[in-house]
Amino acid sequence: MRPNAIAGAAGTVVAGALVAGFLTAAPAGAAQSVPGGAAEARGAKIAADRAAKAGISWQDCPADWGLDKPIQCGFVTVPVDYARPNGRTIKIAVDRAKSTGTASERQGSLVYNPGGPGGSGLRFPKKVTTKNPLYTNIAKAYDFVGFDPRGVGHSAPISCVDPQAFVKAPKADPVPGSEADKRAQRKLAKEYADGCAERSGDMLPYMTTANTARDVDVVRAALGDKKLNYLGVSYGTYLGAVYGTLFPDHVRRMIVDSVVNPARDNIWYQANLEQDIAFEGRFKDWENWVAQHDSVFHLGTTQAKVQQEWEKLRAAAKKEPIGGLVGPAELINYFQGAAYYDSSWVPVAQTWAKYRAGDEKALVEAAGPNLDDKAGNIASENSNAVYTAVECADAKWPTSWRKWDRDNTRIHQQAPFMTWANAWMNLPCATWKGPQYNPVEVTTHKGLPQTLIVQSDRDAATPYAGGVELHKRFRGSQMITEKGAGSHGVTGLKNPCINDRVDAYLLTGKLTGGSDVTCTPHATPEPPKA
């Protein structure tokens, strides 16, 4: 899950846009007796059979994709609407780095999704070509396969607003000071929802996690794999959970890392409220760390003093945007990186320290937009459009502004760092003009193998309860808890307690350590010497 505080301009259901029964339980005797609808299940099988015959025409990647040899690229054709597999199609962009081991060591493809919704997985094969040591062992066994999900990047990209307008700054302070401020944000959210319908309305009914899961199964078939090996992080865990529910007997091995709570009543409105509270806690973790290294950063000797400095910075930026570009919205968007990833702890603190010492250039460059980076701005706008489209379509959202106002006002009292910024980002779902469905009931069906769940207990973007909930729903799964840690995306960090178990599972299929495992945290970032 990927909140973005400066989405800016950040919904009425079109009745009957899809076949009735979509995301409801399929009748007995359907192609799969799991949620999804009989027509969609049949369509997914037809598409997968076609893809298995067609395969993928692997070639050198286009120069502007930034994926050098030996990475190869190709496309897989999927239906826009799985209930109509002979209707309109789109092409899903995929890439791979072939396994580095011998023919006898090879175990198939490892398909990856980094999250979002709206994230591209095309950089995943670079973990092989750059010889990332954490992936050396499993690279011998697997082709590393990334893909752009439907609507993303090179896979029929959608858009909701002009990209240059999307990144323009400074944006209004997300924390409203008056009812007029709220009305202005509500207007922006409705305009954004309207823009999604105007620019991408033909895709909105089909931008669901269930359809992306079906796309993954078609990609699996095109790769020539009978069963899927999958690694999903963040939203990629929800995609994996839905895939495992819809295609339980198509899963070979599955790792989900930093888990979205898949309970139907959590998708997606409640998930964002829970996220706000968790971000507050993790931001304080970072402030504590900054205070412990006051000799380096000079931002306060206690968490409370660092928080006071944050509030002063925020107030100053509201009064006069830094460099004319960085106001409170841009600050939140930048500083939330420290609450997401430990790898951001040092650079965010250093940038802030430079500003405190009189150098504002680093902060403006880090937190402000770059209007000259048109390709990057297109990618950012596209990513946000997909995030919005998928979350709005996956579930029915509250349409009452009174509920939004009441809930976010309440949460803001205990979690002021992210709450209103997150609310405005998701508010387009209240006036969404595409259909909104019922989430898939994630559960274990016959054929689902043991899965591996990895979760840090202080994760902000996907709070710990999500891993616990999926663990209950996927019978026989093993859960590894990184205790006392909170960086989002655990499997990409150096922690032998986790790395060795991930390798063992992918290489042997065995979940080592018996039942659930608790690991000590990975190393805390160390700042440069003062």
C-alpha cells in the first residue's frame, strides 16, 4: 500500500457494467469452486490455455525501459474482461533474467510484484544482473520475472490528470484549518475522480485485484510453468492472497512480505485508517533514532524535541513554502519515506539537518517536483491513477462525507502525521464513476500449498495484524516475525534469520524451524560520523 501525501486532485457506480456475479461465490460445478464468478473462471482458463500455446517472444528490452542485457522483455495478451475472453484485449509487459544455475538446478520462474497498487515489477530481474547477494542462491534456481500489472507503465497505462499538473507544487496543506479547506479538498477529490472517468473510463470497470490475479495466471501459463512461484511485497501480498484463493492448485511456492490485512471489511477504507495509526508510531521510532544521534543531526536530544522541530518546519513551510515549492504536503510526502523504509532514515535526517544549517537546496530538490523530468512525472501520475482505480474498484467505499469527516477527525487526534493526507488521497473513491465490487473472501481452498508469510511487527504501511490475519486464513502457512523492526519489505533486507529461511523455502519447499519463527531485527541504520 502506497499513500502519497501530495496526490493533490486526488467515484457514482455505473450499474451493470460487469456481468452479475463478479466476485461472488461461483456456483457448484463452476470451473473453480472459489469466489470470482463462473464466467470469469472460464475466461481465465481460456486465456491461460491460449497463452500457454503462444508463449512469450523474448527480445532485448526497448532502450527507454532502462533494462540492459541480458534481461529480456516481452508481452502477454490478456482479456480486458475475463467474462468475455474473446473480446477486447491488452498486452501485459513482462521481463526476465534467466536463472544462473545449471539445467538440473532450475525450478522455473519466480514472479514478483512490488506493491502499490500501481507499482512496476520490471526492475526485479536486476537483482540477478547486479548480483545482489541476498538473491544469489535462488537466482540459480529461478528465472526472475517482473511485470507491469494492467494499467501500469507499459501495460495499457491509465491516467487521471495531466502529469505535469499532477506534480505541480506547492499543494494545499492536507490538514484542514476550516470547513472551507475541507470543501476545497473535496472538490479536488471529485475532480480527480471525474478525470479518471474521462481519461480512462473504458478500463475502470476492470481495474481490480481479482483481474490482476487472473493476469498473473495467464503470465504463468505463457512462461510455460504448470504452477506459480510468487514473491509479493506490500499490496503484492494482497494480490498473492487473491491469487491463492482463486487459483489454489496453481500455486507451487508463495512468499508474501509485509502483508495487507485481507479481511473483506478491511479492504480498503478501514485499511487506510489503520495505516494512519501505524505511520504515527513508526514516525516516532525514526524521531527517537534521530534524537539518539543528535551529535550528528542536531535536531533534538529527545523524540519530543525532534517532534517540536518537525512541527516548526511544517509551520514555516505553510507560512512560506521552502524554495517556493515545498509546503506541508510536500514535506509529508518526503518525510513519510523515513516511516516506510529504514534506508531512508539517514538521507531524510541529513537533508533536514542541512536545511537547519541554512542550506535549503537539498530539501527543495528532495521534496519538490522536477517539472523537467517528464518521463518520471508520467510514471508518478500513472502509478497514482492505478492505485486509485484499483482501490476504488476493489470494494464499496463510504459515500457519506460525514463519515469520512468524523473518522478522519477522530484518527487525526492520535495520528496527525499522515491522517488527512491519506484521507484526501483516497477520497476520490467516495465519488467514483466506475463500478465498485465486493472484495474476494480470501481463504484456503483445496490444493493450496504451504505459504511463507514474512512481517515486521512495527510496519507502518501494512500493520502487523495483516500478517496475522492472512496466517489464519491460509492454513498450514508459516509466519516469520521480525520483532522490533518496522522497515517495509523485509525479504530485501540483510537478516540471516529471514534470508536463510526464504532461500530454504524457495529451494526445497520446506518451511524450516517447525512452526512460526520470531527473528531479531536487522541492523539499525548507522549515520555518518559527525
